[in-house]
Amino acid sequence: MTRHASLSYRDAGVNIDAGDALVDHIRPLAKKTLREGVLGGIGGFGALFEVPGRYREPVLVSGTDGVGTKLKLAFQLNRHDTVGQDLVAMSVNDILVQGAESLFFLDYFACGKLDVATAASVIGGIARGCALAGCALIGGETAEMPGMYPDGEYDLAGFAVGVVEKSRIIDGATIAPGDIVLGLASSGAHSNGYSLLRKIVERARPDLAAPFDGARTLADALMEPTRIYVRSILALLEKVMVKGMAHITGGGLLENVPRALPQKTVAVLEKSAWPRPRLFDWLQAKGNVAETEMHRVFNCGVGMAVIVAAADVSAALRQLTATGETAWVIGQIVARRDDEAQTRVV
């Protein structure tokens, strides 16, 4: 009779001790993001949160997203400290467009073999993103799955929950011809269009460490984390009646702005109204990318579009500038004719 050696979970490729060490590292990071409403800490089976009592008719708003193939560049460049902020930004900026205050965030980190230092770097970025958004990192999941991912690679998903007063939900219903579109500056490509972006980088064969834009290298420009607009937009909502907003993510300007518009309206954007960052000029030139494709894939320098009445433009721009945003008047709303596209860049 053959006696087989005793097997353990570690023999199968899962290191429980490493997972425990990561949780110990996460706890102080999560503690720094605590805010009113958090009823439990990291480590329980479920996260508890009490909706702030200042809301009379609270409506919960939820969103989930990932970072996409920007992770491939993170692996290539061995830069893991910014993609966590990208992860948070994708969800909190999405729920923000309906007027929601971000309450809490959960993450899912999956890998083949857990590297505690890499995972801690990623989650440190998540905690920074939560701090910027004013939401609590209330829980998450770390999944070590041998054979599911190549060595050194991982995947990320994030989940945000926010709240908005029912009477203050922003749904774009009051947008009308004559209203004005404001654009808030992006910090770069954010986390969208990276499948095309990486193809262009491969074709161009650049030195990623070479000077690109002032003191920044091309790698710096490509990995710049997504801007989080939560605090500045929430402050704007206290001062100005915002009619609609669009987070410029996958689909660029041409496919995201229409999501904020009533069917009988069109947003006409003037591309000369804002300065396009050098990164997008470089991508277009090196990839020979058509202008329409640029506006359909990338944010081209505008990370958030905000629609207000013409009478509120000056007040909105002053408020956004006061909270650190760079903003421009980038277009106007006109009546739609037949079935024309709902956003034009002219």
C-alpha cells in the first residue's frame, strides 16, 4: 500500500499566512478612511454602515468598475501604487454624476500567488482614493487562486455605494437648448482606452523613461491616476443648480455626454475651447488615430462634463476654480434634429 505525503493548502499554492499579513497591513490604511456611519472594521463577514441621519429621503446609488488593461502597463513598469486610486475613481465618479455622496467602498483583489508588498501597494492606492473621495474603505476580498493568473499579475474590481436626497437626484431631465456644457480637466488618460493606447506604445517603441512633458516621463504620463472629482462637485452642488453630468470614461466624449441628455437635445462641443494635453497629441500622431476615434475612445483632456443654465456659468466656474479644478466652457446644448448624434465635437 502506497502512503502519500500529507498535503497542505500551501502545497496547493495558497499561502494563508501571507493573506493574514496583508490584512494586518490593510487595517491601519482602512482606519484612516473612517467616516460617520461606519459601524464595523475590516475583518468581519460583512461590512456595516448606517446612512447619515441628515438625509430625509435617502436613495442609495451604487457603482462597480475595474481598471482594465491599464493593469498591463502597471505589470510592465512595476508600478502598483496608483492603480488603486484609478479603481476608486472609476466608481465614485460614476455615482457622483447623479449627485451622490460616496459613503463606502469595497475592493476585490485576485491573483495567482499573493505578493504581500505588491498587494499592499495597490491597496494603499485604494485607501488614498477613498480619502480623496471622502468615503470609507469598509471591506474587500483578497483571492489567491493558483493557476488562474500569470506570475506577477492580478486583477482588480471595486464597488462604491453612495447616497443622494431623493429630491436632489440629478437625471438630466431639465436640460434644454441654451444650456452650457462645462468641462473639468482630466489628469491624463485616466483608466480608459488603454487597449488602443498600449497598441500605440508598442508600435512607437518609445523609451518610457525618457523626458516627455516637462520633468515627467512617458511612463509617468501613462500611469497618472484618475482624477477624483467628488469633493469639488459636491461643493458645487451646494452653490449652483447642476442640470446634468457625465463622467468621461470608456466611449470618450462622444458616447458619455449623451448619457446625461434628454432625447431631444444635442451637445455641441468646441474642441478649441480647451487645451488638449500633450499625451493625446502624441497618441494621435504615433497611432495615426482619426480625430473622431480620439473623441470616441479617450477623454482628450476632459474628465467630467457638467451642464448648467447659461445664467449659472460664471458662478459655477468660480466655485470649481476655488476647489482646485481647472474648468472651461466647452459647448452648448441645442435642439436635436431627427436622429442625429447627441454629441458633436466641432
